[in-house]
Amino acid sequence: MKILFPYMARWHAVNWTRYHSLLSALADAGHVVHVLQPPPLQSAETNFQEIARVDRPNVHVHDVPLAPALWNARLPFDKLVKKAYFSYAAYGAARRLVEREGIDVLLLYNIPQYRLMSLPVPAIVFDYADDYIDMLGHELGRFDFAPVRRLAEKILHRMMQRATVTTAVSHVLAAQARGNVRVLPNGVSLAKARAAAARGSPGVASEGKPVVGFIGSFEYFIDLDLMYEVARAMPEVHFLFVGTGRDWAGFKRRIEAAGLRNVQLTGGVPHEEVFAYIGAMDICLNLFRRIPVSHRACPIKLFEYLSQKKPVVSTRLEELAYIDRGFLYYGDTPGEVVSQIRAILADPQEAARRAAIGYERTVSAYTWDRIAAEFAELVPRAQSARQAA
């Protein structure tokens, strides 16, 4: 397959997304991927914080020129406006690539890309990777009016119905999707995880304390209050928090103001280093605010933790009912999370048993190689079904 993916961020950024993993696995399997991206942007978002470029066979990245005066300006609803601007401006470049490269599959993933649905391609996949309506409400803030939501929902449902197939990242999202819907979850690259494990763990100044860690984006859907309260309640534990995002600086100031010397904040790190940091952790945290966008997510970090055979303490999210086989520890409050951490430390044998079950579950159902193979089979099957209908 030749796949065109208009990406509303920079491809070589610190945030390694579902699309980096899926499309890299497809490229490794011999498919050709063309990525359209906007120009660089000064932003606190991890999707625009660039790292050293690492080229990959079969992945071709193309820049779409945009007007600097508009792209670099600070605008009301800046994130939403710039996604829409890029998606609109990318149409011409996308059409030229479709014609020149003979694109087979167009992969879209958000409401601002609606105009791109009209590109002349044999198959369109709409990837329903997040609760876009809930996320839109967060970005709009006090301007989150019902008519705006209804319009966004109408466009979203139309995109799903026009697509050859809609892939939903979770069962919870799939239940509210439209059209021809299939669940295509997140996962982990076992090759990358094993390579990182072979390199060993980075230096962590834990002073002999057990290490409890978190990796991910410091954004509104992560329960940073819960992480803070747990760290404050357990001075006997070293907390290793890996990642960055729009709420990272505020969280850092809060940790420093409280004088929490048992917390280490690394900031953003390249994805290749993530597994090494997980290797340094004794216990991993999967703590989300219990809001719609979280309940409908399929957390990548969970499978990355489990690939390293680590015990995981998680908030209770709806999608986890489809994933967990009794290997997760649950906590929604500081007291619950502290109790679960202490239970793991008190019974490492039971923790290792659960982690082993989680590892086997991940290897059997949640690897990017497996997910990419399912995608490659799903698209032509959906095309045939649509043609026969």
C-alpha cells in the first residue's frame, strides 16, 4: 500500500504518537508512507518540540508551506485555528502527492481534516483515536457552546460515514462511532522495548529508595494532582516522572514550592529512551483524570510498562475492562494509590506474577507489528465490502 498521512504537527517531535508507531510498523512491513507536516512552530505542545531527525526507509516526510505571519502569530483558540489552517492549506500538496505517487490509502484522524475527504483516493481510513468532541470542549473553554459541539459532531459523524472504514482506538469509542467501525487498539514495539532493555537503565539518583514512575504527556487529562499528593505522602519513595507538555512547567513549580526532594522530573526524552527509564522503575503509574477523553482512551504507556514486566497502578478507566486480566492494581484517590504501592512493595512475588500476566497479554494482543498487519488486511477487505454493497 501507498499511504498518505496529513499530520497536524511535526513528525520528528518528542511526542511519539500512535501514528508514528503504526506507520513505522507498516513501513517496516514494506508499505510506503507519505507524511505531510506543517512548518516548525514555537509551542509548549510536545507535538512541536522537535528532536534530532531520524529518517526511516519507506517513510517520506513533506513540508507544506504556510504563511509565516499567520502560522507564527498567537491567535485566539490558537491550537484549533492552526490545525484547521494547515489542513485546509495541505489540500493542494495532498492532491499532487495522490496523483504523482499513486496513493492507495488516505489516513485521517480529526475534524479539521474534513476537506481532505474529497481527495481522489481508492480508500479513506478515519482513525477515531480520541474523544474529539470532549477535547474540543476543553480547547474552547468558556466558549464551549452547544451549537458548536453539535456542528462538530455532525462533521465528525459525516467523516466516519464517508470513510471506507473507521478504526476506533477503544471499544468505548467504537460504541459511539458511525459507519463501518473496527477497533484498532494501541500497542508497543517489542523490538524497541527489548533493545532499550539491553542497553540498561539510565542513572536515577534514588538513594536506594524504591522507584515509582510515570511516562507521558503532562496535559489536562493526566491526574497531576493525584501524582503530586501521592509523592507528597511517600517521602520514602523516589518518584521518576518522564515527559513534558503544556502543564509540565506548572507541575514543576508546584513540586519545587513544596520542597519535594523525592521527585525527579526529566522533561521530554526521545522515545527510544523511554523504555530505559521504565526499566529503572519498580512500579509504574497510569493515572488519568476520570473524564470522558480518559475513559475512552487506550493508553500507550500501559503497554510500554507491561512490555518491561512492571507492576502498574492505574485509575479505573472504562476501556481497561477490555484489557485487564487481573494484572492491574487500581487507585483513584491518593489513599488508594499509596495503599497499592505499599501492597506491591510488601509482596514483590505477587507483583511479579501479575506483571508476567500483563506481559503475556501485551505480547499476544497489543504489539504494533500485529496491529499494523491487521490494518493492512482491514483496508482492502473494507474496500471489497463497500464495492460489493
